Amino acid sequence: MHVELSNVTKVYEDPPETVTALKDISFHVKEGEFLCIVGPSGCGKSTLLRMIAGLDRPSSGQIRFRGDLLTSPHSKISMVFQSFALLPWRTVVQNVEFGLEVQGKPKSEREAKAMSLLEMVGLQGSENLYPKQLSGGMKQRVGIARALAIDPEVVLMDEAFSAIDEFTAGALRAEVSDIHKETGKTFLLVTHNLPEAIELADRILVLSSRPARVKSIVGVDLERPRASTDSEFITIHKDIFALLQAELENSLMRHRLSELPEFRKLRDIEDR
């Protein structure tokens, strides 16, 4: 397996409170697969992605990349952030080159690679602009080019389309789908947008409410490009929406019950 998680749990301890964000998460990602992760708001989707990126560590359990234990950032795993995270003092091409610069690649190689990727994401002619001169969609294109520049095997995307308008997001999703097909790289996308997940994914991992567990893994066996008006697309949407709706209702019920002293005692026993 390309990426494998086994019984991953993440606990945040901020005395006197202890919060379990993720509990016993186990799943795998095949090489070349596009996996989307959905779940209720605040269930720990981004935390899960950060741990796969090596930017955070599980409290218990293991994350493996090509069978090797992953405990820190890996040169073959890159990430595209929701907030773009571009360096404002660097031009577009310099931002794309950044990872290659860290790796010590020569300037001519960095520039050639960056320019090739900027052409791939439709930003040729914008290489000397600064982030403040770019639209949201252009910034995210730079983020995607930067993530691809180090030639990763796995590309992680954290709500990568949520900070831009829907028209631009739609165009960018199509580009990412094409890049996935052309490069054969493994993609993991965290999203709150269910149609987006169905449009892009080979499989969709559905998380429960906090503490998040794997509620379901749904295969999406539809030809690309996918239309949201297709009957099979609508059926998958209804099925996953029902899972998420049930989690929301359960979460609200647990919140109400948590106010009762009797429930608090039960929860304490369960957590032991």
C-alpha cells in the first residue's frame, strides 16, 4: 500500500480538558488513487491530513508510507493548503521553486521545472507577479504547482478549493483531475463539499463526528468527467449525505446528553 494508517488516535491535552479528535483510524490508500475525506465540521479531517504530511504526530497508532513508519515530513509527500500559504516577498516562479531550492537543486533546473509547471496550471506569463497581484484561483494554482515541483508521490490537499469562488473552483477541480490522470500520482483531498468529492474521488472516506472514526468507505465507480446530474452521481450523493446527516443528529444528541450527570459517568467509564 502507498499510505497506510493503523489505529491512529489523536488526543489534545490542554489541562484540565482532554479532547480526543481522532480514534482508532485505520485505512489505506493505493498508489495512483484519488481519495477524498469527508466528515462533520470539526471532526479532525485537517488534523488527519497534517499527520499524513508529517506536520503532526499521532498520540498512538502508526502511519506508514511504502511500508516505512512516517514520523516527520517526507520529500515524496507534498501539501496544498486552503490558505494558499504563499511567501509574499517571492514572485510566482520563486514560490514554485521554493521546495527545489530547499533540496539544493541548481538554479537552471529550478527555473525550468517551475516554468513547466506554471504552464501546466495555466499561469504562463504570470511568473514575475507577486502573490498580492493574484486572484484566489491563481494563488491556488501556484500552490498546486509548488506542491508538484518536488515530484512527490503523494499530494495532500486541505480544503484546496474552498477559499475561491465556485466558478474558479470548478475549473481548478477539472485541472486537478487532469493532472491526476496525467501524472498517476496519489491524491488525498479533505473537503466539506460532497459533490466535489464525488466528482474527483476513486473512493470517499466518511468520518464520524468527534472523536472521529471511519464510518464508511464509499467507492465511486463513475466514468470521468462526471456530471452532478447523472443518476448514479445523485445516488452516491444521497447515500453519503444520509451518513453525514445521521452523524450530525447523533452529535447533537450526544451534546444534549452530555449535560446530564449520568451520561458523564458513562462516558468516563467508556474512555478508560
